[in-house]
Amino acid sequence: MLLNSKFYKIFRSPKSGVVKVHLGPGKKNYLNGWINVDANIVTAKIDVWADLKYPLPFKDETVNVFYSHHVIEHLPNLQKNFHEIYRCLKVNSFVRVGGPNGDMSIKKFIENDHKWFDDFPENRKSIGGRLDNFLLCKNEHLAILTKSYLIELASNAGFKNIKFCIPTKQTFHPEVIDQQIFEKEFESDFENPHTIIMEAEKL
């Protein structure tokens, strides 16, 4: 996989035109018109086989937009990942990332709102167990995504104009983020969203 990623970066990665990259499409979220990058070559529908834990398979300043939904919380070094995204983006381009809403989950835990949480991935009855489900997901999640933490990660990487999409099915870049993406973003609770979505620009 590492060799494939390096081969793609050297010989096949686009050097011109509008380049839109989707990180982590998995089995169901392939985006038409985007370069879909994932480590799962067996069941996922992808264009580039690459592990997101390692340097991204794109040359410096060649990508117009990165998009990732409920993926970055699985990565072991988010700061490194944000630096990689920044490296690959052209000037005046942006990233849109989303994942489990740490701020809202803590708020709902304090409010003892059992109904906001579900019983995935395990059947938990206590509010603490449901919070553990949401934030850790049987230890598959390696980061808790909050507004302040995402701002820190993006700012440290060099991003500016860091904004959060509330409700989640909105964007500050409608020329790129369209209905195809909104249909795959499975948020339904717009007043108390389970997903936090940030857009940040490289200027």
C-alpha cells in the first residue's frame, strides 16, 4: 500500500485542473467526480489505495479541496494529518472535515439525555455507557472532536477562516460542496447535531 501510494504521487497524481479529494469513502460513500482515497482495497470503492496515516499521495499545492466525513477520528496523529492536507492544498483552497460531535455529546451527557445517544456499537443503558459508545466506539475512535480542538489543529497547520457548519447540511463553499455530499452526510438532528463539521481555508 505504501509503494502504491508513492507510485501514485510520483506518476499519476494530477498536477493541474480542479482536483477534489475524498478521504475515506469506505463502502458506501464514493463521490463521483472526486478522487476517492482509502486503505480498504477489498470492500471499499476507491480510486487510490493509500493509508491516511501516512503522507498523502499528492504533490505540494495540487489539490483544490479535501473532504472527509467521520474518518479523521480514527487516525492516530491528527496534527500530522492536518499538516499533510495543508501541504497538498493549493492557495485559496479549503478542507471540509466532519466527525462525532464531542461538544454536543458532553452537553447531552450533562443533561442526562439518554435519547440523544443510541446503542451503537454496544447495547448500553447508562448515560456513561452511551457516552463511551459515542466517543470511543469500542476504541476505534482515537480522538474526541470538539470545536476548540479542531480550531487548534487547523490553526497549527496554517489554516485561516476556520468556520463550523451549523446546521451541518450547509457550506461556505457551495460551488464545490453540493447535494451529492449532503445526501451522504447522515445527520438528521439539526438542532443538536451528532456531527461537527468544519471548513477551513488555505490562503
